Amino acid sequence: MKYFFLSGSLRKDSLNTKLLHMAAQHLNCPNSDIANLNDLSIPLYSGDIEAVGIPDNVQKLAKCIDQAQALIIATPEYNYSISGVLKNVIDWVSRVRPMPLKQKPILLMAVSPSQISGIRGLWQTRIPLEGLGNYVYPEMFSLGGSFQAFDDKGFVNPDDQKRFATTLDGFGKFSQALVRK
Amino acid sequence: MKYFFLSGSLRKDSLNTKLLHMAAQHLNCPNSDIANLNDLSIPLYSGDIEAVGIPDNVQKLAKCIDQAQALIIATPEYNYSISGVLKNVIDWVSRVRPMPLKQKPILLMAVSPSQISGIRGLWQTRIPLEGLGNYVYPEMFSLGGSFQAFDDKGFVNPDDQKRFATTLDGFGKFSQALVRK
Amino acid sequence: MKYFFLSGSLRKDSLNTKLLHMAAQHLNCPNSDIANLNDLSIPLYSGDIEAVGIPDNVQKLAKCIDQAQALIIATPEYNYSISGVLKNVIDWVSRVRPMPLKQKPILLMAVSPSQISGIRGLWQTRIPLEGLGNYVYPEMFSLGGSFQAFDDKGFVNPDDQKRFATTLDGFGKFSQALVRK
Amino acid sequence: MKYFFLSGSLRKDSLNTKLLHMAAQHLNCPNSDIANLNDLSIPLYSGDIEAVGIPDNVQKLAKCIDQAQALIIATPEYNYSISGVLKNVIDWVSRVRPMPLKQKPILLMAVSPSQISGIRGLWQTRIPLEGLGNYVYPEMFSLGGSFQAFDDKGFVNPDDQKRFATTLDGFGKFSQALVRK
């Protein structure tokens, strides 16, 4: 399986981006399959920019998505809903033709400092992805209390590690089934 | 009543921005109360930028919102949900202290080329705004078939003009009631 | 202010119904303004029943809603979304003419055994109520860990009592402003 | 593939139920696999009823769902969201142990008299089903203008018939892939 990893946070030390690296390691994927949105410098979507030409970095990102068999997205929740940064990426990629963000198995994950939040943002993130025709895995991995949840070696709580592995493995089977379809 | 107007589109000839100008005219507001997001060049939200300092233009926009008694937002629907551009603005403004985007009466409007869409995006736009504690007017003005709906003098269909005026007037009473509270 | 109280649970010892009684007491309302859905025996909505005639008890409930100036609804979350029992009541009442469930200030509350849930159900409950044109208060009162949260004298934790009172008082001002409108 | 069909409408001449019969015919399924909620007389969910014992007809319905490999649900939209009747069925079935409504491929369909509505209700219907862990097909079949859309022989417009067949066939492949998993 060829996975591609996308973060909804631009922060250099983002715990959501860290979670993607942990997922890539678990799945034996190279770090090069993790999008670095900071380096890509994707602009805010504008129909005027699009009329001149979809930016090269959007095209580059769209190609990575197209070549992947499945996507794993980790994103913070901002204001009870989707990260504006992530939504902007989705809005741009949805304009590339042929549109690559469809019929992809997608796993959503969220790390957040509070105990409650994270999961509400993921529910809002399902909507554009499912609307575009992707297979968003029903189970979503969300982890609260983030500042205490990690240390240098990974999850502090073995139960979190186990749940993380179970979710990734379940998603792997789901993706394989749909890719063979 | 002091209104402030915000568009979810960066396109220069955006019909949503045009709708805001029509609303400002109906309410006898100066065009200077319509945010020009292109001139403000607000970056994509990043915790790293925030750590250095919230950008001046975000502060400037936050001040305009703070000084307004009510907001009118017109926004396209992208991919069945909120415009990433608009969500990014909300995410930034929610980081300013004191946070200005609360207890504001807000009217949502959408113009879209298709007959169906527009309204679904507005429903997703309610969530961050209500989550932050704003009073989003239950009635929302959405107008499909946009390329045929306007000419130089405004709405082609008098029924659209009437519905537009009724919505704005109803929102005006709602806002006044809540501002006097 | 004349309030009417509606529970999304049919359980006799429902903590959500208990919360309504506590709210009625705080607001000095008689218990008779709390709907007893068990006694009303409202059927599942069917267009065939409606064609014969909207049931008397639906009419009775609709009249109570019509005569109230504001509504307070407490409801469990079932399966990440609205209680089917509550949705069925809304579906029936929306068929009565003149339709009483519009332009009403509404406060939503939820008690739940888990720490996380409750609030997700309330977000889904906003949709039909706002779609019908009601003014749903942005702040919602949700209380997790319900089995430990109450005793015979009310909230165990004084912070919960304080938050409850603040929410009800804020909603009172919101309602009064909109009723005077 | 063994499908089970569920309608969100209790109306005898429901067009949503009619759509299920058309789907069953297309997929060569017997009509006995279409739930008749009127005959089942499932009560409104109450924890008090559950404490005495989950009703036999809920158990019977749960068994049908358990034995099916995939579900097809057609439901009206009521008040911009899920049908209370359908939500009540989901709430009951989610209480049966072992809980059968998980990891099922599910197709959602809606017929509605208006041009716009139907699809908004389906989006709200996804939430409890996905929350319970089911694989809801991203594409949803919604058909507006229902009173003109059917005659005795089926769809009036061949394009609707084609879209219906394409959706069902796509869902069939999706289901087969996930069942083999």
C-alpha cells in the first residue's frame, strides 16, 4: 500500500504532524511521503490565481495524492470545526483536473490539548472529503491532553499506542479491500 | 447600527463580494465597512507566526469586527462546506485578545452558480461562529443560478430583490434587539 | 417571561428531565410548564396519520409551544446525534398550522454519563430548530459524568451550579431582548 | 450479496419505500428483505422500556440487519435533518447486543418533493451511522421533484434511471470489497 500523509497544521513542532510521522513509521513508509505544507507555500485559494494557472505546488501536491492509494490526515480542530489551512488545501486540490481527491480511503486523526475537542473538527472534516467521493474510515483517532500524551519515545500511555496501532491496522485492511475493488 | 461586511471569496469580481456591496447600499453603510481581504493579505494560520506576534492586518481586521455591532458575511460554498479562506480568517481572529468575534449578530449569505449549492456551505459556516458565541440569524440568504441572477442594476428577478430586502430588514431588527440587550 | 420546557428523554428518572425541573425552579416557573411526553403518547410521525388528522396531543403540545415566549430543551445524545424521540416531536410540531416552532428563543442542555458526549448531540439538534427559524442560544449547557454530578439537593459541584445559573440568566436576557423586538 | 432495505418513512405510499422496491428489483432481492416498519410497530425509545426488555420487534429487526451484508436506506428529509422515525430505529437497534449496526456498507437515498431538499437530511443521517462504525457510501442518491419523477413503470427521466443503476452498481462493488475484507 502506498500512503500519503497530510497535516492540517503549519506549526513546525505540530503534534499532529508528529502523529503522522509515528503513523508513517508504524506503516514502514518513508518520511518523504509526508507533505510539508510549509515548504510548499500554498496560497489562499482565489479564483483569480486559478484563472492565471493553478500554482505548481498545488499541482505537485495533487500529484502526490493521485499517486497514493490511501491518505492519512492529522489535523487540529480550530473553533469546533475544520482547520482553515487544511480546508484551503482541499479547496485547491479539488480544482486540479483530473481531480485526484476521490475514491481514496482516508483516515482522520487529531491531537488536541483539551480532553473534549479534536473529534468535533474531524466530523466537519469528513464532509468535504466525503462530498468529493472519498472513503473516509468511520473510526477516527483522536487524542486529548496532548501535552502530556507524548514523550520522545512516543505515546506515554500504552493504551494509546495500542489504540493507534489497531486503528492503523484496521484502516490498512479497509484500504486494501477498496483498492483491490 | 454599525455593520461590518466580510467576504469568503478573494476573487476581485466575486459575486459574493458584490452582494455585500448591495447589502451595504441597502443599509446605507459606507463601502469602507466592507473588508478587502486581498489588500489585507492575511497569511495562512500558523502557531509559529502567532508565537512571533499576530500579524498587524489580523489585528486591524479584529478591530473592525470589535467596533461593529453586527456582521454580514457572504461566502461561496467550496466542496459542500465552508470556504477555506473564510475559515482561515475566523481562525486568526479567534486568537486576538480580547476576542472580538463573540455575541455579534451575524447574517450569512451565499451566491452560487448551481441551483442547489451555497446553503450547505452556510450551515457549516454557522458552526465556528456559533461555537465562538455569536448570534447567527436563523434565516440565511442563498441565491443559486448566480450568473443569470444579476445585471448592472442589481437582481434580475424582483422576487430576489424583495427577499434580499426582507432578510436584511429582519436581520436589522434582530441585531438592534440584541445590541440593546 | 413565559418559558416552556421539553425533554428529549422518555425515561421516568431521566437526568435531562431533572435538569429541566431545576431550570424551572431557578426561573420560578411552575412544573406544569414542563412537557410530559410520556403522558402525551405522541406517535411516530406518519403522513398517513397526518392525512387523517394531526393527533390531539400534538396539537396540545404545539399550543403550549405557541403560548411560550421561549423554550428550554434538555436532551440526551444518542449515537452522536439528536435523540429520535425529540426529533419525532419536532417533526410533528412542524406540521401544525400556524407553525408555532419559529422565532422562539431556545436554550439547549444535555446531561450525559460520559465526559465527552452530550454536546455533539446538541449541535445536531440546532439544525432542525434553526432551519425552522428559531433563535437557538449559542451557549449550550452540557454536563458529563452525570451519575456523579447530582444528588438530592442539586449539583454536587458548585461550579456546575454557577455555570447553570449563568447560562440560564444569559439566556433570559437574550430571550427578553428578542421577545421585545 | 445479501442486502437489507430500510425506509425512514411510515407512509404506506411513501416514494422512499417505493425507491427501495425499485432498488431491490434492480439487485434481484426478494421484497421480504424490505423492512416493514408499520407492521413492526417499534415504540419510541425509552430507557424504561429497555430496562424491562428490548421489544421483540426491535430484536427481529436487529437480526435482519445482522444477517445482511449491506444496507440500503431511503428516507425523507424532515426539517433539514434526519427523519425522527429513522433515528428512533437506529437508537433502538444500537442498544441490541451484540450490536449489529457496525461495519456494514450502507447506501443512503432520498426522494423529496422539492428540488433542493433531501440531500441535507442524508448528510445528517450519515453521522449516527458512521459514528456506530458503518461504511456509508460517499455517493448518495437524491431525487427532487418527486411527484413528477415517477410513473407506474419507474423513473420518468431515463437519466434518473441511469444514475440510479450506476449508484447501485457502484455500491455493490464497494460492499463486495468490504465484505471480502
